[in-house]
Amino acid sequence: MTPNEETVLSGISLDEPWSLVETFSTMHRWMPDDVNKGADEIISRLKRLGIPHTVYEPEIYLSIPLSASVEAGGLSFRAKPPSMSLPVPDGVSGELVYLGANVKNLRNYTRNAADLFADGAGNLAERLKGRILLTEGFGNPALTSIAEEAGALGLIVINPGQNIHWGTCTTIWGTPGLSDLARKPKIPVLAVNNPDGQKLIAMAEAGQPVTVRSDLLEGWFAQKIPVVQIDGADDPDSFVLVHGHYDSWEVGVGDNATGDATMLELARVLYRNRAALRRSVRIAWWPGHSTGRYAGSTWYADTFAMDIENNCVASVNCDSPGCRWATSYHKTTCMAEMKAHVTSVIEEIAGQTPDWIRPKRAGDHSFYNIGLPTYFSLSSTMPDDLRAQKGYYEVSGCGGNIAWHTEDDTLEIADRDVLHTDIRIYTLAVLRHAAEPVLPMDWRATASEFAETLTAYQDAAGDSVDLAPAREATQQLADTLNGLYAVIDAGEIDPARANALLVRISRVLVPVNFARQPRFAQDPAYVCPPLPMLAVARDIDGLPADQQGFARTELVRGQNQYLAALSRVRRMIAEALS
Ligand SMILES: [Zn+2]
């Protein structure tokens, strides 16, 4: 750490952030008016601290769960309807059919039905048509769309524990475009807890019919987006975007009052030390995360697309830091090109070398299609052995605490010491990102990840396909990048010129690895495999003979896209070095 960095970090205090965590722990932030009150709380603190900010108030499309129940055998079971599920206030009745989930995949948002159910996906339409599907898991978008396509009347998901988790079930990312509307869920979805789920399984096996009822409030709502811009001293147009949601399920302390507090302290400390910033830092608090499938961040990505395209150097998401027992960094979200940068920060602050998870198609990561290098969403989490000791199942936030998305996500889920560590990690990562002369993105790491992906795909496909052209192009890209970084490291290229090039490379290579849809569109909210245009190679071997030719056709086209993208990057580098 440089003396300058030490000075900035020494200014971090828990006073402001913990005060916001405490206030948010008493405020529900999911009904539209309450969400705006949450924004007002952040805004009043920014005003008091003298931090310049802008407040936007777009109309975004939301679906807010109100009530739900499952009635069967004269009993009524408590239930929660995921956001964006079809409201059925008058009830829908039908035969219940239980398909056991593939338990490994409870949190798997794959669209591959064969991977979701313990006995595969054979005859799915025959088994589900006109019936109500009962299965274990969460009311996730992929599962919902699979049930809907198979003709199910409804879906009941059995959550793993005593608490029912809030969630969402649409594959549409953000406010839908006209052509997205066809993917809006057309069936009711309800989540029940595990004990009630076991009773429903017995009823399904006894052939008992059920009635599901749900009510949701759906429509356009004006929601506030506070944004802080801290101008860099040398290159104020360029900016690091730090962002996270302030709307939550219930009072959402671990998800995401702690994140809101982290960003508030980051804003306070960096604004005071703005002379240390070469480029700008922009900090945004989003609404519409829980009930709009990331409608707030998506609105921002849409509305400021050209500013982001031309000037944004990275996306740093802040979700669920500072939770109790979350002392481990073994599930930290990061793209390959940012790993060296984030590793050094976590090693210096927490004394741990992080392990990574590939950024998911979830959690306000609304900037993949534009092509922003990305790190965090989840930062700290509970060690695996502690989680096992507590008998906790896997969740997607709150540092691994199963209070995630429930009424138990209250003040006790936050931890002052863990929050302090996470604030220091975010601050050092963003400070360095904004202060270093050359942007910390290492595309050599990305090229080597591409090579690993191609090897895995080739191995899975066997002799039936040939990915040699893609592998050769990847090696050529790696060679070209080695040349580029040698020039950068030797100081033989002007940093401004190097940075412009590195950013332009990101606009090609991030979408290649994280998006199926065009730039400025939004991919649906389900798993995007690495190098998605080539991912059919992975499945080709298991396909029936009559589909092999179609799969090979898709692969040829995918490989062409990949080759063209890599050759574009090599040309950019050659031009910049000439
Ligand atoms: Zn969250």
C-alpha cells in the first residue's frame, strides 16, 4: 500500500455507514413509496456530508408481491409469490404433480431442464400439461419458463428451510422492451417452506388437487436513483462505476443495507480525498432490484449508454458485504482481466488470497452487453465449514446467511468488523482503479481463460467438432497481448493511449464471454456459459443423431463470430502500436 492509499484508508470510519445500516434496519424498502423513502434517507445523508449528487426519478416497471396461499385437503399453506409471476387472486386449481429436483442444482438458473430434475426432462410436456408442478428449489426464472413451456398451469417451489424466500421469476432483464413481453411469466408461481412442501408432496402422491392464489401489484412507478460523481483530477470524463441496490426484501440489512452503507462511506472518503483520483468515481444506488429484475440499473445502462460506452472503465457492484461470519473471500465475483487487481487488494486488506466465481447473469450486472470489466457483487462470504456446521443451504447473498430474502434479514445479520474490512476492500480497489496511470485490466488472463474454455468444450465435444481455428486465434491473441503489455510495462506507450485501447478491447471481449444478445441489449436472466456462442460444443455429444447437424451448424456460426471478434481486437492493438 502506498502512503497515499494508507492516508485515504485511515479516514474510513463506521460512524456514517453503521448509522445508515441501523436506520435501514427499521425501514421496509419494497413498496414503491417506501423505496423512495429509502432513497431520501441516502440523499439527506449525502446533503449533510456535503457530497455533490444528482437524483434521477425514472418510471420503471415493477411487480410487487402482496399475498399468496396454497389450498389443499382443507388446509391453507403460507406462500410467497415471486415478483413478476402471474397474479391469480381468484385462484387456479389443478392436479399437483411432483418432480423431485436435482438437489445439487437448487440454485442453478440453467435453462437445461434435464439438469434441473432428478429423473431428467423426458416427456416433460406430457407430465406437466394442465397440471401444477411441485418441485424443490427457488421460484427462479429458468424453472418458471421451463414449467410454462411444458404447459403447466402453475408452479409451486419448496424452499429448502423453515423460511420462505422472496425472489423473482422472470427471464426479462429490467423493464421489458416490446419484444421481451412474450417472455413475461404467464403462470402463477408460489414458494412454500420445506415442512409445508413435504405435506404437499404427500398430497401430490395421493392425487389430491390444489388451488393456488396470489396477488401482486404490477405497473410503472417513479423511483429515485441517487448518483454521486466525484471528479478525477486528470481525466474527469473517465469513470469507475460503483453501484448497488437500496431497495430490498423486507428491511434487507445484509442484502443490501450493508452495501448501501459501504457505498456511502466510499463516497464520503473518496470525496474528501478527491485530489488523489486521476479519473472519476461514480456511485449509484439502484431501486427496482428486487421487484423490477434490476430495472433501476437497466434504466441507467439504457439512458446513459453512450457515456458508459465512451467513458466507463469498470463496473463494481456492491451487494451484501459486511455480514456476520462472512470472513472468507473464496466466492468472490470477478472477471478474469480484473483478478490481479482484486487479488492484491484482498491480500493486502484481509490477508487472504481470494477464490473466484464467474460473474453470474444476476444482481444488477446490467453492463455486460456494453462490455464493462466487472468485479464484485458478492465479496465476503461465510467459510464453507462454518456453513456446513450450521446446516445452511446455499443462498445468493447476506454472506451466506440463510436470512437472505426473508423477514429475518435484520440488524443482527450485519457485523461491524466484517463491514469495516469490506469497506476498506472496496475503497482500496476503487481508489487504485481511479488513481493508477494505466488501467488495471489484464487481458492476458482473459485470453488464457478463453483457451481453458475451448479446451473444455473440445474435450466435451470429442472428434465430432473441430475448434482448432478458435484455439489458434486465441493463441495469436495471447501473443499479441504479450507484446502489448511488454510495451505498456516498458512505458513505451502514452498511458492515455494505452487506457483508450484497453477500454476498447473490453467492449469486444466482455460481450464475447458474457452476452448472447447484441451490445446495448440485455441478455435474459439465466445462465450464460463462458464463450456462449461456442457452448453448443459442450452439449453436442449427448444430442440425438437428428439434432447433430443443426448443432454443428450453430457451432460453425459461433466460431465465426469468435474468430471475427478476436481478429478485431488484434487489429486494434496493431493500430494502437503502429
Ligand atoms: Zn442484493
